Amino acid sequence: MLFEFYVIVFLLQDLQQELSAKFVISIPIISQVC
């Protein structure tokens, strides 16, 4: 159970980093369009 919890937390952190990276990449594109 504890192991599954760590796996879920790890996946969530990985997803969060991926989303924030895409967000940082999309900011210049959005500012160019506006």
C-alpha cells in the first residue's frame, strides 16, 4: 500500500513537471500571438 502511494506521488510529480515545462514553453508563443 505504501509502495503504491509512493508510485502515485512520483507519477504526479512527473506529470506536474511535464505540465509546467509545457506551460513555460507556451508562454512565449502566447505572448507572440497577442
